[in-house]
Amino acid sequence: MFDAHTLAIIFIGLMGLSVILYAVLDGYDLGVGILLPLDNDEHNDRMIASIGPFWDANETWLVLAVGLLLIAFPPAHSLILRELYMPTAILLISLILRGVAFDFRAKAPFGHKPTWNRVFKIGSLLAALSQGYMLGMYVMGFEKSGAAIAFSILSALGVAAAYSFIGACWLVMKTEGDLQQRAINWAKRTIWLGVIGTIAVSVVNPWINPTVYERWLSWPNVLYLAPLPILCMGLFAFSYAVLNKLPKPQDRSCWVPFVSAVAIFLLCFFGLAVSFFPYIVPGQLTIWDAAAAPESLTIILWGAIVVVPIIICYTAFAYRVFWGKVDELKYY
């Protein structure tokens, strides 16, 4: 059906799709958890209600991405998970904390609800920080130097800020009244952290990685790739300008900041892909070095052709059913 070269490209494309959809979809609900206020129970409930129908299903894309890594690129899976064992364990623990807290905050005795709100908030923050740290270590090729650790910490803070920004934009779109105004203020504050983090990573990454420097700043690549960071900064500026004018009558344009945030995520992800392709482990393994046997990939591809569209369809259906402003949180 396809040769080994093409199959490796197809599966890295599927993995990339899974990763960016996870970053966007679970990113906003992690951001909502990070922003969860501990001083307003009504706002807490409404924020939880805004992600209630989606948050668990959003993690499907993480499972799919790791599954594809395991079955399509087993040497890369072994290397990446071995190097990132501890932050991966922290990520899993934090996701478990979020799941437990989501249910227990409603089912535990009323006096325990603030505790479970804190657990949900801490779990969300730890998940974002661990993902950002893993991204930083990945970009640094899993070095153990002080510079690599410092860059990974910077990446952890940047990802947490980015998730907070897209989470705030989600709340601007999904809520009304005092909570919406509070979300607008959160978005305006976190957007600056996002700008600083994007600039820092864009400067540091080529500086520490000669291959990335060559790819982005050599001629004629610079001519093709320079619009990416310019467009990204333009979207940040546009989002801030829109946020300054919200809320509008009939809640017009409340969706614009969220769509802009999604576009920023897509641009940043595309920038990372351009920086490292065809390496699946920077500087160590290309996708062709790490790919499983073509016969195995061909069989798996038929499964992916069935499974991936089903996941996309039920995800789209869920968002269509629960679209619009969030109602009061209710448990039955």
C-alpha cells in the first residue's frame, strides 16, 4: 500500500495531529483548573460546568499520541519515556488527582468541597508544569546540564501560562456576567506571560541548537519562516485589543480570543515541527530510524483509518451538543 518512507511520515503526521489536539483541548481545561478561584464557590461551580462535558474526552488525544508512539516508533518510545520517567509519573498522578477531585468535590461532605477544589487546582497546575518540563527536556535532547534544566523550567512556566491564557479565553466565550469579566482580566494578564514565554523560547531554542538556527535563519528559509513568529505576535496583539473591548452588547465577539489562542497554539506547534523534522528525538533518532516494520505499520494504519475519524466525529458531536453559554452546575 505504502512504502516504509511514506508510512513513517503518515504516522508522525497522526502523532502530530494527536499532540496538537490534546494541547488545545486539554490545554484549555487545564487552564480553567489553574485559574480556579478559591474564594468564590459560585464561580468555581460555573467554571467546572464549562469543562464538565469535555475534559475527560479531551485526554483521549494524549492516550492516542502515546499509543501511536509506542506502536509506530518503539525505539523512540523507549528512549523518551526512559528519559522522562519522573515528569511522566508526576503528570499521571496529577491527572488522577484532577479526576478524583472532579467527582469528590460534589459527592464528599459539603465542608470538604474547598479541599477538593484545591486538589483540582493543584492537579491542573502540576499537569501543565510537568508537560512543559517534558517539552523543554525534549527540545534539549534530554541533556542533564544546568542549562537544559533551566530551559526546561522556563518551558514549564511557559506552558502553564499558555494553558492559563487559552483557559481564560474559553471562559470568556462560555460564561457571562461577573465571571466573564474576571476571565477577561485573567486573559489580559496571562497573554503577557504567553508573549514573554514565546519570545524566550524562540530566542533560546536556535541559540542552543545549531540545527534549529540553521533551519530558521539560513537563506532562503528565513524568507519562508519569518512570517510565523510575526503572525504569532500579531495574533497576541489582536487578542489583547479584542479583550480590551469586551464584553460587547449581545456578547458579540466573545469567541474571538479563544479562536486566536487556538491559532497561536497551531503556529507554535508548526514552528516546533519545522525546527526538528525529520527527527522524532532531536539529534538522535529520525522518524525512519525509529519506525516499526512496514508490515506492522500497514496493519496499524487500517486501524487508524477507522479509529481516528470516529474520535474526531464524537468529539465534534459533543462540542456541538454542549455549545453555547454554560448553565448552572448540576449533579444527578
